[in-house]
Amino acid sequence: MNEPQQKWTETIEANHSLFDLKLKEVWRYKDLVYMFVKRDFVSSFKQTILGPIWFFVNPILTTIVYLIVFGRIANLPTDGAPPLLFYLAGVTLWNYFSACLLGTSSTFIGNASIFGKVYFPRLVSPLSIVLSNLMRFGVQFLLFILGWAYYYSQGDIQPNIWILATPFLIILMALFALGVGMIFSALTTKYKDLSMLLGFGVSLYMYATPVIYPTSALPGFFKKLAFYNPLTGIFECFKYAWLGVGDFSPMMLVISTAIILILLAIGTVIFNKVEKTFMDTV
């Protein structure tokens, strides 16, 4: 008699497309994503006196410092927008992007002990970082909304319909951080110096992004160069939408989207290639 053929509940295959993010498999592990998001969010203020209040303290103090240094001392223009709200908008967006990038860049190094013991889609880890930082962004965005509502009631700002593009801008930032983060997470498995270099590079990158200044303040050559910074279109669109100021044009957003998708594709290829062998080099 022929024995009934066994049906496996899980099949692990080595061969798959390097461009495949395996989102279906990630969806099957959505409970694990939720657990990682909860862990990251809770651990960020565990055993602290102020707890979640730090999510408000950080952007408030940073905005005040920027207001004094860049607004009062350096006297940088804000295109007519209230300086406090202008800097708060930039800080809110930048905090989310930088936290996602630095977090995802340490995916393999930071989770090597887990990856070596149990199988789950490796993409779960960087995705959980992006999502947990999205929760922090939501808290800080609420602070921005409160400030925005005050200045709007005073008639100091002129928002427009581009406000509706805000979710798309946030998704673009997340994909950009995810793509670049996956590239660096793969490279740091062999070259650990890159993790320190990335932290320094992110700090410098902020000054190449219109966080503390509008692109209209840049001279000709640097203004053209800024168009190819993926974050320029995102930041300028956000400020134009909510504050009604800036040098924004839809083409800037098209360029940003194209560059981000290319970097995401490159990051996916490198990430998928390295995840097979990184345990040999970590």
C-alpha cells in the first residue's frame, strides 16, 4: 500500500528573486511584526522618569535651539512662515527619517543572535523599526498640528490642498530610509566601520536637506543640486502644503519618488543577497 504523501506546513526554499520583498510571507508573520513594534516602542521610554513625554521634549528643545541659532543668530530666512512652526515642521520630518535610517541600518548586526536561532522573514526586522518610529512620528506630528492650528487661527499661514499628499510623503520617507538602511545593514556585516560613518553622514545630510532653510535661500548651482536630493521634494512639499511657503513644484516630488524607488530596488537586491550568508561574516 502506498503511504499518504506528507504535506508540509512550511517550505523553506533557497532560490528566490533578488527583487522579491516576500511581502506575502511577511504578512503571515504579522503577529511577529506587531511584537517587535511593541517591543521597540515600549523599550524606548522604559525605566525613564518622563516616559513618552520625551517624544514631545525632543522636538520642542531641538526647535528652540534651531530658532535661536539659525533664526536669531544666523538669521536664515523661512520664506515668510512663522520661524517656530517652520523649524518644527523640519524637525518632525527629520526625526522620523533619521530614526528609521539608523535603526534599519543595524538590522543584521543588532539581530544576529535571533537570526541565528530561528527562521522568519528577515524583512520583518527593518519593517518593525519603520512602523515603531511611525508611532513616534505620530506623537510628534500631533505637536506640530497643535502649533499649526494656533498659527492658522491667527491667519499667519495659508495651507492648501497639497495637505492631502501628507500620507504619501510619509510613505516616501519610510521607503527611502528602508532602502538605504537595507543597503547599509548588508554592508556593515563585513565593514562595521560603516555604522559609525553612517551616524556622522546622517548628521551632515541634514544640512544638505531643507530642514532649517528653504531651497529658495540657496544660490543657483546648489539649488539645482538640491533637486536631486530625494528629501528635498518631500520637505518642500510638506512645508508648502501646511505653511503655504516654499519653492515647491510637482516635478521635485517626481524626481524624489523615482530616486527612492531605485534605491529601494537596489537595497532589496543587496539585502536578499546578503541574508543568505551574513551569519558567516557577522
